[in-house]
Amino acid sequence: MPVTRTTSPSSLLAPFIENLYRMAWIVEARDAYTGGHLWRVSQYSRLLAQDLGLAPDEVARVELGGFLHDLGKVGIPDAVLNKPGPLDDHEYALIKTHPRIGARLLQGHPLAALAMEAVLMHHETPDGRGYPDGLIGEAIPLIARIVGICDAFDAMTSTRPYRQGMPVEKALSIIRDAAGKQFDADLSARLVRLGSEGRLSHIVGHTDQGIPIMSCPACGPTIVVRRDQQPGDHVYCRHCGGQARFKFRAGEAIELEPTGAKGTPAQLETEVDETLLSALVAGAHQHLAPRYIGLLDGRR
């Protein structure tokens, strides 16, 4: 008797999309100061893609690429990735290997084509001074140009161990001045306009929609708060191991109060925000499935 298909072909795509998001999440968890970076870059990238008038499936691909762009940082030593100060030439050379590492990690994945350009080329610049290949102008795919400028904007406006994040206005001024050189000229103008209109404000300084970046009360690195956590819940710093609880939460008013306790090994395990992950996967699947299901069987 013939086997009756109970699962639609498009639904087969979702586990592979989820796998990509989980891979990226684990990489970000290694860096105590960049919590929320992938979410912010993906959201800036989505807004920029929408402003360009790209089709919904292309917007979804750009958003996915924004979340996966730093995949290769899994291959960078902790001493370099978490260094509390500027990098020396050798360390910077190591950091510059992460696009190719990420591309190698993606190779063989059924959906590699969706994010490969963003992962490999997000540090290429129109003037040819980027890496890893020194591509020039429109030789850099659009998705990589979008993710690259959004990655730079978030890096400038986010706090690192050795410096405070700069004001949005200053970051936009730098992007405006580097238009056509470090950043695509049209994308620069669009991002500056979006920022000047306040359309990036709900993303800047946040780790999820409506959740501001929180810092460990004891040592400073980012503590990522999940949208499903409530007042009284405990959260943990993956840097010092300290435990803190919500003192209150009203809208975006969140305060963490240190308890003086340390988390157990189980409590300090890397966590994936399953609620946010599910939302990201569902959104990507909705728009990507109709066009890209063929990637699973080599038809495209």
C-alpha cells in the first residue's frame, strides 16, 4: 500500500531553520558582553531590507543572515573574544578569520545558501579594504552589505569591557561620513534616516522586544533577560556566576537585585530563549518555506 504523507513538504524546513538559530545562539553565549547582539543586528537588518522594498522572503533571508553572521566566532579563542581591552595586531588577525570559519561551519547544511553570503562577506567594504577577500562595491552581495552596516552600527552603540557604547547620533554621524567607503552609500543614507526618525530606538540597547540590556550588578557583563521571566525570578551572570532577582518589572523598568548567592553548575548552563527562538523560527518559516523548500532535496 502507498504511504500516506502526513507532513507537508514546507513543514520540513522548520527544523533546519531552528538548527541554524540554535547554532548562532550557542556562539553568542560565549561572549559575556554581547548578549542580544545577534537579535539587534537581525532586527536592524530586517528594517533596512523592508525600507529597500525587498520581497518578504528576501527580508526574512536578510533577518536570518543578520542572526547568523558571527557564527564563525565559535573558532576564536576565549582570550581574544573576551579580552577586556583593544586587540593587538595578532589578535585582530585572529578575529578576521571568523567569516571563513563560519562559512566552513555552514558548508553541508541544507539551508547554507540562505545565510552563506552574510556569514562570509559581512566585513567586506565598498572601498575594498574589508575582509576576507577585499571585494569592492556591488561585488559584495546586498545581504552582506546590509548585515555589515547593521553589525557596525550595533558595535558602535553597544558597551564593551573597555568602552561605553556611543550615542546613536554619533554612530549615525560616523556612518554618514563613511558612506561609499566603509559602508554602501544608499544603505548608509537609509540607516541614518531610520535612526533620525527614531525607528531604531526600540532595538538600540535591547536584547528582545521591550527588554532593555541588563548588566550584572556585581561585575558588569550582560545578563540576558527572557520575555517569559517574571518579578522574583532568579537570573545568573555567566561571567562571575552571581545570582540576581527581579526587583520589579513595569513596562521596560527592570531592576536586578543581587542575592549574594552563586549559581550552581546546572543554573549556569547556557540557556536558549525558547520563546524568542520559536518566534524567530516561525517568522522565518512563514516567508521562506514557499520559495526555499527545494533546498532540502537539491531542486534549487
